[in-house]
Amino acid sequence: MFHENWQNAFSGADRLSWVMAALIVFVVANVLAFSRRYLAGDRNARGHRRDVLLLGASVLVLVFADHVLVLLAAWVAADLLLVRLMIHGGRWAAARNAGLLALRTFGIGFLLLGGGLGLLAVGSGTSSVRDIVAAASGSPAASVGLVLIALAAMTQSAAWPFHRWLLSSLNSPTPVSALMHAGLVNGGGFLLVRLAPLYLARPALLHGLFVAGLVTATVGTFWKLLQPDVKRMLACSTMGQMGFMLMQCGMGLFGPAVSHLCWHGLFKAYLFLNSGSVVREKHRSESTGAPTPARLVAAGLAGVLGALAFSSASGIGAGLRNTGGLMAGLAFLAAAQLAFGLLRAPMTPLRLFAASLVGAGAGILYGLSVRLVEAILAPMHATQAQPMDALYAAGFAIVVLGWLARNLNLPGRLEARAAWKRLYVAALNGSRPAPRTVTAVRTSYQY
């Protein structure tokens, strides 16, 4: 009987589980390889490798678990191991305080997750996550449970206002930061995608996810531009990217959200593991080019090519009848931003051609990855574009306006105004880590 129950606890393994497992194994393997040299001579190196392996095992149990209690146990085990890795040796007060802050946030998330899953389990009469999704209860208690789970996902993914633990975690060893930003923060997205059919049946909850993602993406992206060091910039970037992931979930596009998680996880792991090379880089003195009308038109052309390529490669239409068209809009912004980086003054025909080629290539690559993930997750029915409404349109308009403001150098034009100075200082203060996680005196650094 026990053997049968143990097998049933993991009977929820599906294609989503295998996709996430592949990402986890790849990231853990690279973190361990990096740690071998990074922690050479560290007295806690062996314990670090042990905890990384245990953390990877816990997350694998999480993504394959079907029983509610097994999922909760794996969730809390992964969080506790992450806190242990963040604190490392325990002698550095700032690192210890950062771990305790993360622990408090994770504790709130665990209570929210436990309450939400409990309501769903009681309402559906089963402890199987797969059966809970299949039951698709429309009761008010189930809706409350999904709200609690969404909040738990936000705590794990460092969405605003649960972001402080992530911005205060930079005392962690670099491989731990890579594992955290490439793996553990994705837990919130995984949880939402696992329950995607239940959220798709509740448009109001999707709107809530979209707004939460919009706020997080806007705040995180803006804060990223203000940071004085590379690791804090990467932390704010992760916050912003998790916001875009929540926006995709809120648009009913859970398949593209998984693709976003995978791309972000791989790229952010690379950036953290490569962050030490920044000290050897030479700062470029050449101008990046003023936002002239010609440059804007050329970047816009590359953006259009990127959007069309994405739409064709992904199979997601570019029309505005539903939220699928917003994905093409985001592809336009991404391709145009890539083009801005290439179209430095003077804007030569070769650079114009290269920018157009890069924009189209990026659109094709991202579109194919979305198509692949959606094909893999097809049995889950995790993607259902929502009808376009005023909320989605307004949210996308805010993203576009923010992108234009950055590339038209609006901050530079407003820097002399008192209102802008107050906003700048407020944003700089808001993005600071918790005071107890900062080492103000060099002699306090005891690692």
C-alpha cells in the first residue's frame, strides 16, 4: 500500500516536468563545475557542493510531484537549502541577515501556498494536483485558493512587493546567485503553469496576474538602469523579467511564459557566472549615437522584421483581437532594442543591414522556441490567448511608452526638474537592499 501511494505521489510527471527538469539539471551541472574553481580553498566548499546537489534533487522532486504534501515538502526543502547556501559559512553577519530575510519571505510564501493548495484539495476532494486541475472547481473557495497560490508564486519569483529578499541576496557566492536567479525564482512560474487551466477559467485572476507583472516589470526594469554594480543590476533585471513572465501568464499565454523562463534562466546563469569578467572589460568611449529620426526609423524597421519573423515562426498572430498580438508587439520592442545597439553613429548601410538581419533572426529564434514549447505542452492546454480589452491595451501602452522614454533619452531631458530628481532618489532608495544585509565597514567582512 505504501509503495502504491509513493508511486501515485509522482504520477503527475508530464512534459512540463521534463522541460523544467532538463533546465534544472543543466544549470546545476554548470554551477557545480564553476564552483569547483570559484570555491577552491574555501573551508565550506564540500558542504556547498552537497547542498547544491540536495537543492537540485529537491527541485526535481518538486517538478515531478503530484501529491499536494509531496509538492509542499519539496518546496520548503528547496527554500531551506537555498537559505543555507546564501548564508554559506555563517560568519558574515550581512550574509546571515540576507538569508534570514529570504527565510521570512519564503515562510510567508509557504503559508500562502499551503493554504491555497489546501483549499483546492478540499474543494475537489483529492490530494492529486493533476486531479485538482482536471476537476476544475468553480467554487469561490477554489478562487480564493488560486489567489493565495498566485501570491505564493510572487514571493518565490521576487515580484513586487515581495522583491526585497532578492535584492538583498547579493552577499551570496556567485554560483549561488546563478542558481537562485536561473532556477529557484522560476518556481513561481512553474506553479502557475502547472495550474494554468484553473487560471484560464477565471479571467479576473488573469487580469490580476497581468497587473502584478506589469508593475514588477516596470519597476524592476527602471531600477536596473540605476544600479552602480553588475550583480545588483542583474538582480533588478531578474525582477523585471519575472514581471514579464507574470504578464504572459496574465495574458493566458502560459506556453510562451515557459519559454521565457527557460531563456531567462540560461542567460541569467551565464551572466552571473561571467560577472567577474566585468573588472577586466574596457569601457567604450565611442558614442552610442543620438536618437535621430533616421536611427529611430531604422530601428523600427528592424523591429517590424523581428515581429513578423516571430509571428511566422511561432504561429501566434500579430493581430490585436487577442493578447497573442501583444507577444508580437513585445518581439518588435526586443528586436528594435537590439537594432539600437548596432546602429551607432555613423549609421552605415552595412550596419543597417546587420541590424535588420539581427532583428529578424532574433524574432525567428524566439518564435521557434515558443512554438517548440507550445508543441511540447500541447496536452496541458496551457495557452489560450485572451480577448483584447482596455486593461491589456493600457498595460502594453505603458511598456511602449517606457521603451520610448528610454531610447529618446527622456531621463536626460528631465534631469534638471525637481520632480524627476525626487523620482530618481525614490527609485534608488527603493532598490536598495535591506540595511542589515549591507556591509558598511570592511572589517565586518568575514567570509
